[in-house]
Amino acid sequence: MNRRNFLSLTGTFTGGMLLLPDFLHAFGSQSNLVIGEQCLVIIQLNGGNDGLNTFIPYENPLYYDLRTKIAINKDAVVGKNKGMAFHPALKDFAQMQQNGDLTVIQNVGYPEPIRSHFRSQEIWQTATDSNKYLNEGWLGRYLDLQCKDHQPTAGINIDSIDNLALKGIEPNAITVKDPNRFKVKNEKEETVKLSDNPQLDFVRKIANSVVEGSDEIQKALEKSTSEITYPKTGLSKNLEWIARLIKGNLNSKVYYTSLGGFDTHDNQLAIHERKLTELNDSIFSFYQDLKKAQLLQNVTLVVFSEFGRRVKDNGNGTDHGTAAPMFIIGGNNKGTILGKNPNLSDLDNGDLKHEIDFRSVYATLLKQKLNFDYTKIGISNNQLNGIF
């Protein structure tokens, strides 16, 4: 049984008690191999978030000409800055930027864009060209080189399904839906011996790392509490768990979670407002929690979607597009706006032309936040100046 197949059985937990064989006690435990203060928290917006109605070119008359049904009124937008402003549901994004803690990166995408949800997500998760395929994600490749041995809590994915971004050759990440219920029970047997089968022993070794992962997560939760009351939404709960693991000194380098529902082909105004409200309230709670714990400077939160939407509406919504903004919160970012305002008069077959390659953002995060040479995982793009 290879690593990947085994991890599909043992590396992902969606809650509840897991009983593992007693022989796992024969392997003892290993110390946390990933140390250091800085970490990344990634939020993936699934479905293709409409960037033009998220960070809005409210002073551009073409925005209103092309979006006669779904444009956001210029009197309703918040945080006006250099001809751009946030959707009114993102009032706390505007506040975080005013505080100097949120940077907007405009027109982010990649050459030869793909409008398939699955494929575009895969491109973002592997950091490859649109015509190339990899089995390991950009963060999984980073963790393979960062960790001296498989370390189950180097990356934490709070979700019900695995994320390709964290997959590497070694099992350095765990997917768990409810960390509080991620508990591994096993009973010690003194008579357990290693087998003469290297493959079986390999399976046992990886399974033991799952035990350790459960143990380390529970220890971190025991050492932490929530500084504030989070809203009762799925993303809020996920970010509350992440905050507690960070405050509990789990020392993971990467935390990942996602929010779906952004495929707004129809009834966009209502749906998008609801999703952005959940995003705003969840992130602002996380932001306040970390600020109270004096940890915001050590945590860099990254928000992205696999693509934006087309510039012209389809009546009641928008169809799949290309470039869109990314948001960077915390980590001592400069609280600025990078990139030119969207050029609505120079489109590529009705879509925004990307200005900044998302892999330049990844390169910056890896080098400046994690002190890692991003070229070692195949990223050749230059860093993006001005984020930190």
C-alpha cells in the first residue's frame, strides 16, 4: 500500500472517535519538527468569487454600463480608496484596511486561464501552468522539503475533504472537520512487535503519526480558548478552531479552509451579499481574536478564489471569468492596494486581463513569511513587491 492510498484511509478525519490498532504504541512519539512563529492561513472561496462586486471600481462608468442589473450603487460601497471600494457587506474589510492590516492585490490570475472550477482550482493548488499537471500541491511540496520526516500537523486543513494544495509525497498534513472530536483511542499492548514486512511497518509508522497528530491537536486545544464570541457559521467555526490551534502553540506552518457558494450565475445580488457577509464576519472575528492574543503579526491570512466572473452581467448574475482580487490580512502587511484598477475598456473576449500572476504572491509568502526558497518547489515567478 503506498503513502497516498494509505492516507486516503487514515489521514483524513471528519469527526467522531477513531479506533486504531493497539500496535501503534510500539512506535512511541516524535517531536514537532516544524518550529517558528510565522504561519499562513489560507481561505479558498469556491465557485469563482465575483471580484468586481467585491472590490468595486465605483468611479468607472463602464462598471455601471456593463452591469445594469447587478452593479452596486456607488453610494452604498464602503472604504473608498483610489477609485475602488468594498461591497457594503465587507464593512470590516474596509476597517481592517483603514487599520493598515489588509492589502488588496488586484487583477490576479494566470496566463491562458481555464474556466472550469475543478481545473482552475487545481492550477491554483499546484501552482503550475494551465497546460501542466502535478499530483502534489504547492504547500505539500514546501512541507516535503521543510519537514525532515513525515509530520502530521505541519499543515492543518479544516474541512470535510482533502485539499490538493497540501498534498505532498510525505504525509505532512491532516484534514479534520471538527478538531474537538478528532481523538484517537488505542490501548497499549506490551507484546506488540514490529513485523518482518517493511511495507507493513511503513503503514504502522504513518498510522502512528496519525495518533501523534490527534494528540498534538488535543494538547493545543487544552491550552487555548477563544478570546471573543464567533458568529454561528461554518467558516466562523473553522477559523475559531484555527485560532485556538495557533494560540495553543500547535506550531503548524499552514492552515487551510474554504467557503463555497460563489458560483453566482443567477440571483447574484442576494447570494453574493450573504456569502460576503459570512466571509466578512468570520474573518473579522478571527482578526479580533488574534489581535487580542497579540498574534496577528505572526499570522498571514490569504483569501483567494479560483477565478473571477465575466465583466458584463448575464441578466441576474455573472458567468465564469478570469482575474480577480486577492486579500492579505495580518502578518505585518502594508495595508495597501497593489495593482492597477481593473481596466474595463481593454478586455480579453469580455474578461479582465490578469496583471499579477498568483504564483508571484505565493513566492512572496514563501520567501518573506516562511523564509523558504520558492524556486525549490518549481515556482519561477518573481516576488511581488509591496505586500510586506
